Amino acid sequence: MWGEIDPPVKTQPNLCESKDEPELPEENGITFSQICGFHRPADTRQPQQQQQQDTEPVSQAESTCVNDMVEAIARSGSSVKSQQKGDAELTLDQRREELLQQYRSRPLVFLERYHVCLKPQDLSVFAHVSSDPRVLHYGKVIERRAAAFTNRTRVRNQRYAALRALQEGGEYFSDEQMRIREPLLYEQYIGQYLTDEEVLARSQESMLDDAQGGPGAPAGNKGGLTQLLLNSYQERLIQDRLQREQEREDGAREEDEEEEDVIAAQQKDWEPTAEEKALLREEFIGQMHQRFLDGKDKDINYSEVDENPDYDNLDIVSRDEEDRYFDDEDEEEEMENDEEDENMRE
């Protein structure tokens, strides 16, 4: 906490600064016990010499580990200094200088404030204050968060690989199958803008596939009158579910009713162009893909996907997609970490 007074500590160069000391393990292999278990040789400097070195300005002798940590926080957008309204925003150099000063003067407060921005390899720069229980606590928080992120990334990649397999080798993401799973979403993005001819063509195509045991028919189906009756029954189920979902959505719209009626009337009269229909279709498919990736498809046994070794080690998710996927989860995790911090202070 900002108002907390830390015991005076020496900000001696840590184990990252000495060329004679062993290098840290790789990021994924580093553990907090390894960091804090490293003991430096006794300091033999005279008091005056020691004080002069502890207070000297930033130089090339500054720890690479500290510089890397400060750089990451400075670029993260986190607030580093209390400012009045109207004050000029700090430059990147000013943010670096402020962060470095905070770390060198009060490392424990620094760790407490910026731990959400730190990675396991950053823990080495707090080895000189490792006897404080706060260092152990936040070290565990940081390592636990890093491990969870790694696991989520692996799961994300596996689900993306499964999604691509379903796209290439089946009907799971066909219009008809997606309409069965999410009839209201389909109606909002695609169905309501279909012409009568397109609706008729869709129905005929579906019945033809079922009658011939085509791609949309269940495995082992040989077609015939029975399948046509099943298809008709399936259509009634879709329409019943669509009606229930529409009624549920209408019931949730009690506030701003007049404004919503105006918007609904405008949407009803709006006739999208072919290009706009294509964009609506892309957005609908994107939402269906996202539901699959987020684990919201009830028809999927996600344990068979997440634990499938065939999907391991597939680097197929772009950084932007990964960041968007983790945004909400990271916010929830930070809230949980803040609650843990409050419990510790109490």
C-alpha cells in the first residue's frame, strides 16, 4: 500500500548484475524458490563507499533485469505517479525514471503495486528483500498467473485446431447446423433478410440432403419418407425454440421501450445490400466460432478437445486473437488477486 512504511533495505545489485554469477534458468523453468535460495557473498565495502554506490544515478551498471522490468511496466500504460487534473502526461523516459526511483527506494511497495505487470523472471530483482513475507506472497501470485496463462494458451490452441478440423471435415459449421444450435442468432443476422425464394431453396436443399442421406443427414441414414418426417419435426423444434428465445429476449426489454421500438421498426424496414448481407454472415459465423472457442457449445465434449494430444504444440493462433480472448479473463483474475491482497493485509 502507498501509505505503508517499508523497513530500510539496501538495493544491492542483484544476481542479474554480476557476470561472475550463474545465469538464471529460462523463463519457463524459473521458480521462486531458486531465486530466493541464491545467497550473495558478504559485502566488504566500507560504509562511505557503499552509500555512494547505492545512491549513484542510472548507468550501464544498472541491472539488465531491472531495466527489462521497468521497461515493460513503463510501456504497459499503468499509472506510475499521482498527477493533478491538467498535468502534462509523463513521457516514456519520465515513466522509466519514476519507476526506477520507486524500485530503488521502496522495492516492497513497488512489488505490491506493480505485481500484476510482472513475470516470473522479474522476481530475481527482489532477492535482496526476499525475507519479507510479501515477496513470497506476490511471488506465488505471479507464478500462478503465469502458469494459468500458459495453460489457457494451450487450451486455446487446441480448440482452434479442433475448430479448423470441423470446418474442413464436416457440417458442424454449415448454415443449417448453426441454425439448429442458435436459431435466434441466425434469424437476427441471416434469416430475417432471406427472400421467400431463398427460404424455399434452403428448405428444399435440406430435405434433399436428408432424403438422399447427404452431408446434412445423420450417420447411417438411408433417406426416405421417415427422414422427411424427421426433418419436418426438426424444423418445428427449431421454430419453437426460436419463438421461446424471442419471447425471452422481448421480456428482458422493459427499459427504454419506446427507443427500442423505433430501432426495431427501422431494422424491419431496412433492406441490406448484397455486400451488407455478406458482412452480416461473416459476423454471425465469427460469433459461432467464438462460442466454440469459449466452451459454450453444449453439443461438444470439451474434455475430448482440451486433452487431445493430436492438438498439442500447434502454434496457430495469432497474437491479436489471443489477446482478445484473454482480455476478460485477465480482468477477472486481477480482481481475484486484488481480493487476495486485501485478505493478506487484513
